[in-house]
Amino acid sequence: MRIGIIGAGKVGISIGHTLLHKGVQVTAISDVTGQKAFDRARPYLGENVLYTTDNISVVEVSDVIAITTQDGFIEDVAAEIAGGNKDLKGKLFFHTSGAHPSSILKPLDEKGAVLGSLHPLQTFPDIDSAIRVLPSTYIFIEGSTLALAQLEILGKSIGFTTVPIEGNSKVYYHLSAVFVCNLLCALLYAGEGIMKKVNIGLEPFFPIIRATLENIENKGPLMSLTGPIVRGDAGTVEDHIHAMGGMELHKRIYKALSLSALEIARKRNILNQEKLTTLEHILEAINE
């Protein structure tokens, strides 16, 4: 199996490096930015790889082609390759977008290619951290029956295991990942903004963050929530809201997440209706 990569970014380089160290032949990598991208990739992929700005050249020397560009360029890459008048019969093309199905590669299907998508459910702030975490990462795969057979092998070489998903479910899958990863970062950034009011950094909060995540891993989020909402502590909630005077964004975040926490309290049946109603009225009044 000869693998080519289109897109020399963090995902493409880290996947290529991981596959190389599993004995898979990585034949070529392309990137429109040229030398700067290749200088970034060489320490991870070595010299026995074709470095090129020509995507068609990658296709010609590969049996499997990973399109690891940013999401907005995937369809353009597929159209470019499909317009190259090459027979693509039997070649597997997959993209690494979490949000889009393999059907966005449709022009390649018309040339006989096998289509799929492969998405590591992981955060990649840089190449080195990506390489470290890939072995423990779940790899979500989608595509035709033939594509899935090959992607399962690749996915298990890249990460911990593979999880099949339907193409029309990917947007919900990706939305979930955004909530638990990207928006978690945004939430902690918002929390850090409040900490600055009393000259406290994030460091003292890491143990409670880790303990919370461990509880969620063991018991799920429903049974892991603690704090004033599930205690029915309306006074503390009102104090919080008062403390956020002039912090309108923080108020909106607090309102939305506290209403979600209130839903947890309802499902756990730990507050009487009077306390639930009181908390709901307090929260709904924010920003009115």
C-alpha cells in the first residue's frame, strides 16, 4: 500500500509520520505553499518521500491518497484531480474532515476511485503533540464498503481503534467534538478572565479540572456535576450574577451552561419543583 498525502499541515504530517513508523510506505506529499511546508514535513517524513506542489504527481505514485487540507479546500482538490484525465480506478481517496462526508469527493468517484473519510477524534495544536496522542485516539471512518475495509486497516495503524459512522451523521459528530474540545477551551478562557480579577492563574485549577474529567470518564457527565445548581443554592447563583456586572459575555455563558446544569438536576430528580422554578427564573432573567 503506497500512501500519498495532499496537504502538509499538522494532520497530514502527523498521520504520515505515524504510518511510516508502522511500516507503511509514504510515497509523496504535496502542498501549494511549497518549500516552507516541506521544511516542516522533512524532519517527520524523511528524504525518501516526493515533496511537490503538484497534487496530480502525488496521485500518480500512490494507491491511497489522503486529502488532509483544510475543509474549505477539499472539494477544490477533488475537482482538480478529477479534471486531470487520469484513470483512478481502484485508488482510495479519503479526506480527514470531521464535519463532511466522503460524498464531497464525488468527482473522483466518476473516475473510478474508491471514496471515504477518516477523522482522528483528537486535538492537534502542533505536530509533536499530535504524534504523541494518536496511539490512544479513536479514528472515525466513513465511506463505501470497499473504502471501509481499507480505512479500518489504516485507522488501526494510526490510532487506537476505528469507529464507523454514517456520512449524514458526521455534522452531529463534529458538533459534539466542538462542544467537548473547542468550546471547553473557550470556557476555560472565559474562566481565566474572571480569575484575573483576583490575580489567580489557571494552575491552581488544574487538579479540579483533571478530577472532573476523571469523574466524567468513570460516571458520565450526568452523575459528575456538582456545585450550586444541583444543590439548589439560589443565593450563590444570585451572588455570581451580581459579581459579573459589566461582563455581559460571561453572563451569557453562565446563563446557557447553568440552564444545562439545571436540566441535569431535573434528570437526577434531586431538587423539588420550587427550587427548580426559582433557579430557572433567576437564570432566565440574566441579560433581560
